[in-house]
Amino acid sequence: MNKELAKERIIQLSKEIDHHNNLYYVLAKPEISDRDFDKLLEELIDLETQFPELKFSDSPSQRVGGAITKEFQTIVHKYPMLSLGNTYSEQDLNDFDQRVKKLIGNDFEYVCELKFDGVAIGLTYKEGRLVSAVTRGDGIQGDDVTNNVKTIPSIPLKLQPGDYPDEFEIRGEIFMPRPVFDKINESLYNQLKEDGYNEIEIADKLLKNPRNTAAGTIKMQDPKIVAKRSLDCFLYFIYSENQPFKTHYESLRKAKSWGFKVSEYVVKVKSITGVFDFIKEWDHHRHELDYDTDGVVIKVNDYRQQEELGFTAKSPRWAIAYKFKAASVATQLISIDYQVGRTGAITPVANLIPVQLSGTTVKRASLHNADQIEKLDIRINDFVFVEKGGEIIPKITGVDLTRRENSSVPVTYINNCPECGTLLFRNDNEANHYCPNEEGCPPQIKGKIEHFISRKAMNIDSLGEETVDLLFDKKLIENVADLYKLHFNDLIGLEKVVEAEEPGKSKKSVLREKSVNNILAGIEASKSVSFERVLYAIGIRFVGETVAKKLAVHFRSMDAIAIATYDELINVPEIGEKIAGSIISFFNRSSNKKLILELKNKGLMMEIDEKLTPQKISSVLAGTSFVVSGTFTKFTREELKDLIIAHGGKVQSSISSKTGYLIAGDESGPAKMDKAIALKVKIISEDEFVKLIPAS
């Protein structure tokens, strides 16, 4: 295809893609399948690759992400981005209504809109083209995030011909749809579950809410990653030099006709009574939406009247936001259980009379530690207030003291392990209590075995938590080495109790020949697992995947690590005092030395297999440290780490000021992203990384 034909086809494809984008993301009326849409986009990208000079700044291909933004430029808002006054009180709304009437009389209308729980954005268009997207910042100036915003399909890059001003700004809220957020958390949950965390620990580590996740996403440096996060945006206010509308409601209808995504839940009302009706309706129905709303915004509709009402120093006098109260219920605390984790950490868990909260039944909530119990002054039989932190994690926020029993007494935190009776200890610099009985405390033993068999460790997927419980209860295993002593006759016919589909019921299941053979085959196959994964699997405290790999590469064998001195250990990159001390403490225990010897005698890999070690290819990454986070399409995380090492680079487990790059994939950890941005660490995709190394 020659250049002239390519240009015509690019223009045609761009129009088609923009049209279908608007149908799908704004009007929710798609006309073609996702597959057909993807074909159009792929054709456009191919043509733009062949003829880069024909790629326009508002090309629909920008949706998949452009160049990395190393720093976000600060832009002064042409129209200050003021905050609205917030209230949780109906009386405050009545007072607001009276102030409006006092200044402009009784002849006016209100417009009621849902208040979206996201990130405020200002979009500037010139001659129908998006030229900038700026965050709220401090209201006077914000960050230019245009490249990232271009990846959001519901925000038009170019408007169809219309009666819009030559230049205008439209403001809105960028948000992460709840299904997208839930999918990210589901992936994170599964990963944490595989890593051996219990339910309460997992709840504490999950992303807290879609708003924070959206805020972190929009400030990522790599638009390709932003594109994969499926952000969305509602638009709700227009600014221009010559306002072409008389009312706010009219402007919203017009914005929708220009191709902007405007909420369908907007009403005009004649009085404060209509405002309260709208609030009541959406306080009841808001959980049915697939995005989060935390209140209702009330605005005087007429622009002339808005101008007459004016502004305070911080907010307009013609608008106010009513915030919904966080979903909260009161229920009774029946008892407190104390869970013992794999590391011996004790987590207190409140058992509650079951109660419905935001569409789910809540029966338990983490109390975190002794300090939290003391801070809330929680007592057995108290009626407690339960909310969902970020609408997902149940938490106790307080106690209804008016219903407290006169005979109640403060909770005395346990002194001994609830499982084995060992005296607990608590380090001065830690919030948790710990059980030190690593070798005799059942949950710790079973937790270590479950960690040992997990996918990222020995990957014995034919075993599971229920089977480990069964084998432990039958005294067939007492540590991980005992797995390699199991025989067919030990397992065949064993009965285990499993949960039935009907709540509260259980049924018996028998280990049959096929299951037994699968278990034994999985155990046998684990003998070929690489040394660094064996090191990770044995469960030395603070030795995670990355640390295990660094130790394996540096010392080459388990024997060398076992006799390493403190100074030798801390000389390994990223091995600090805490990790070094934990390793020395582990190998000082005679029981652990015996365990390692047994595993070695059973044929597990106890040294680096030089044939499997990444071969040095080049030194182009020498002196550069990388952190790898998320999932990728071309490589696994381990393959990326091997490539880094093979080209002379270093792999870190966490972001620091010495990190050169964060290679971020889908579902990359928001905490890592935030820290990378704060420390100005370069964030790159796997494609950007490949460009750093020689072509193979």
C-alpha cells in the first residue's frame, strides 16, 4: 500500500474506531463484536507502524498506551478547581437551601447528580481535539496526565463536528469500575493464598478500594499499563469563555450529544424535598451500580443564578455535596478467637452474630492485635459497629456503649498459644504476639507444610490444605521431610471430612487409587525442583522468593548458606541484618539441620544446577537494579529475572532509591507503583525492557 492509500485508510479506520468506541463506552450500544473491533484497531496500528508520519496525536491507537512519562508536568488551572462543601447532615442541606433562597428568591431549580468516588480531572479541547488532561492537585495547579488519560476509551480524543466552543474545558471523575477492581483483587487473593497467607492476613493485604487504585493508576509512568487497568470516566461540568448554555442541565445534555460519557442518573427538582427524594433513592440503590458513588451533588441549575450566588474562598455557594454514611451495622461480639499463622504470629479475630452488610453476610472481623483491642476497648457481648473498609473488608469501628452490660470487663489478651499452650512473646518493635514453638505448634507445622507444597515453592499441586490436615491428624507427617516417606498403603482408603454444598453440613471423602498415585507422583516430581525454590520452600523467616534466589546464586549450595557468617550474609545484595539474623538462627537449630539432611538424602536439590543457571550473555545491565511486578504476556516473572541476571543486572524484591527500573505488568502492585513514583524510579513495560538488552 502506498502512502496516499494508507492515509485514506487510516482516516477511515480512525472514524470507524471512534464511532464504535462511543457506541460501546458512552452509549452502551455496541454494534460489532470485540473481536471485530480488535481487528480494526490492529489494522490501524499496523498502518501507523509502516507510516509513522501519518500517526496523529488523537489517533485511537493512543488507547493502548504511548511513550513513558518520566515526570508529570505541573499545569496551572485556567479555571480554579475548587472543592465542594461536604455534609452528612440533612439539616445542613436545609440550611443550604435557606441561604440560596435568601440570596436569589424562590424561583430556581436544583440539579441532583451522583457523586462519583474517583479522581477529579479537567479535560481541555481545542477545535474538538483533546489537548490536555490535568488532575485537581491543590485546586490551583495539577499534574498533566494527558498520555494516561488518552488510554481511557470513554474519553473522546477527537469530537465529531458539532456546536461546541472552539476551546472549552470539561471536568469529570476518573474511576475504576467495581468488576475491574474485583478481578485485580481476585488475582491478588489467589496469589496470596498460594503463598500460604491465611484469610485474615489476606484481607489486610488486598487493595482497599477502587478509588485509591484508580488514583495510583492514573499517575503511573507507563500508559501501556494504565490502558490495561480499564479505567472509566463520567463528565459533569463545562467551562468556556463564552458559555453557550443557560443552565447546567442543558450543558450536560449537550455534552452527551458531543460524545462525552455523562451519567444517566441526573434529575432536575423544584425544591429541597425533591433533593431528599433523590438522596433517599440512591442511598438505597447505590450498591446495585458497577461503580462506587459516595454521595449526591446538588447544584443550582441556572448559570445566571450561580453567578449571582458566587463563591467563598474555597467552594461555590451554589453547590453542595451530601455524603452517604459508610455502610455500617451494629451486631454483637460473641467471642474472640486467636489464629496462629505459619510464622507463629497471633491474629485475634472477632466472632459476631451474623449480620447483612452491603449485600454480604459478615460473621468475623480481624481485630489485628492487642493494641487495637485496647484502643477500641472491645469487650465480650458488646454491641459493635461494623463497616466495610473501602466497601470490601469488614472492620469494627467502635462500640455502642449504651448497650454495654454492667458486668462486662476488658478483654485480657492471651498469654499462651491457643494451640499448644506455649508462652507468647512480643518484640518491642512489633505489634503482633508470637508463639515460639515452631516445632510443636500444630498450625505452624501445618502452615509450613502448606507453604512447602505451594506452587511457587515445591509445587506439589496434588496435595492440598485438607489433605495436609488429614495426614497430620493421622500422624503420618510431622514435618516436610515426612512427605517423602509416604507410601501407597499409608494413603489408600484414608477418610477425610469435607464441606458439603449445604451450609453447616459436611461429608466424608475417601482417598482412592487415582488420588493416591497423583499425590505420590507429585511428591516424586518435586525432587527436580530447583535449589532456590527448595531454599524458599523450607520456610526461613524473611526469606522470600527473591531473597532465596539471591542467596542461591551467591552461595551456590545449602551447605554454604548453613555455615555462612553474619558478615558474609550481609555482604549479599539486599540481605540486611534482620534476614541475616533469621538465617543464622534457623541453621543453629539442630532440628533444622536434621531436616535439611533428611531432604538432601531424599534427593532434593541442595545446590545450584549449573546447567540451569542463566548463562551470562552480556553486561549491558551491569550496575542496574530492577524490580519486577505483575503478570506479563511474553515472559513469566522468573524469565524476566533470569534475563536481567544474564545481562549483568541485579534483581531487587522491593523499590528503593537505588532501583533503576520497575518492570510493571498487568496487576502490578499499587504500593510498588506509588513508591516508584515517589522515588522517581523509571517504570517500564516488558517491551521497553526488551529494548534495553541485545536482540537474541
